[in-house]
Amino acid sequence: APPFPRGAMAARWAAAALALAWFPTTAKGGVAQLHMVDCGGHFARDCQACPQSNGEAWCNGQCMWDTGWLGKREGVCKLAPWYYPIWLRLKVGLRWFCYHSFWYSVSCSIAVLIIQLVYSCAYYSKVVSPIMSQTKFPGHPHDRARTNLICHCFSSPQTVLQTCFCMPTVAAKNYILTDAVSCQRSWLGFWSGCIFTFICFTPPLYLLGVLYRTCMTMKVQEALRHQTTCFEAFCVNFWCMPCDVGRESLEVDQALAIEITCCCNAESMHPLHGHAKDPHYTDINYGHQRPYARGY
């Protein structure tokens, strides 16, 4: 056979060296291969060649489908950054968590609603209804400053527990006993305040609940003859609604000379009954009727 021309051999070696320089090699399984990107099922020279007119479906693996921050521009397949696999796993995990947490939240909300409904029925029958039928909310001869601070509710462990686990019931009790609701002295006024407070306390309707609480707070404080402003009531209910409900509950109980303990028991605090626990009992006009409820 005729000898291979040295010029042709040199040209082939030069072309091979140029190809290796242009396409970097990677060692995989001990065999040197030209560098190609993984498109998530096939390989291509670069990410732009991955779709092959199939769009996002063929842009996976080491590549990502980029549509811009707002997702309004035409998609482009490009090389994914180093953190993209981590972000992809977080995205999938977040989607799984949101899906399952939604049903978990729904089931928990239904369970809480049932428990609060049972407790509200017992609270209404043993506390609110007897007081509402046997006594009238006492008036005060003149306006006065509100002396109790926002953390005053923590002075009563019973009030803290009732407000923490069943705030709508406590708030509705404050409304109905101070005649702050339109349906005065009726079961409809109690249950409307209880249900509306429960619905408005959910996160999507929280601002509406704050506005509702602000209006009701002003009515309750007007009945107590406490000097307060609408802006102050809004800010307190926006940042710490349970604390304000607990403080308001203690103020209403002091005005009625009662103490509500666990579970659903009302005890008299009037000096005629031998339980003068109210520091303001000499400054409040109780009238001729005394608060009577079950348990004392």
C-alpha cells in the first residue's frame, strides 16, 4: 500500500486539535467525549438547541426555561445557574406544603369552630343569659379616663385562657352585656357578634375584623364612660386584638361586679355579697338591681 502522505496526516491532527480546543472534553466512564449539555432526556450542543421546536417540554436537566421576572416575554432556554436545582426542589416542596397545609388548615378550622361552638353554647346558657335577664348594665355619672393598660388582661388567668382559646365568645359577651349591639338583650345579639368576630378574625378578612372591633370598642367604652379615641382603638385592635378583648372583658366584669371563672361560672364581687374585689365599686352606680348568675 502506498505510504500515507505526511501532509494529509498533519492536516488531520491539526483538525482534531482544533476540534478539541473548540469543544472541551469531559471524562465519563474513562472515555473522552465532546462537552454537551443535558436537556433532561437528550443531549445537545448548548441549551438553545435543546427545545428543537418543542418549547419548555424539552428544556430541562442542566437548562431552564426563562420567561423573565414577570413571565411576559417569550421563553428562552438557557443554562441554569448553580442554585437552580436547589430552588427547583424548594419550589416543589413549597407547592407540596401549600397543598397539604391548605387542607390541614381547613380541617383545623372546622375542629376549632366545633369546639368554640360547644363552648359558646355553654358560656351563653351559664353566664350570659342569667346575667342578661337578671341585671342591667350600670351607668356611670361622668366620663373618666381609662386606667387599665393593654396588658391588664394578664392579671386574670381565667380571662387569659378564655380570650386565648375562645376570643369571639368573650367579645360577644362584652357587646351584649353593654348593649353595644343592635339586638339588645337577646340571643341573636350574642350569636351575631360571636359569629361575625370569628369570621373576621381569619387572615383574609383581618382588616375588616379590625374595623368592626374598632366600632364595637367605641360603643363598649362609651357605655363604660371611658375616654378614648377611634385612632387609639384602631391601633390597639390592629396590633393586639386579643389583649384588648381581654382588657375590655375585665372592665365589663368590674362594672357588673362579677368575676367569670373557668369553666363558665360567674361569681359576685359586690360588697353586699362579701366579695369586694372591685377597686372601683364605690365609684360606680350599680343601681338597685344586683348581678345574679349561677354559681353563687
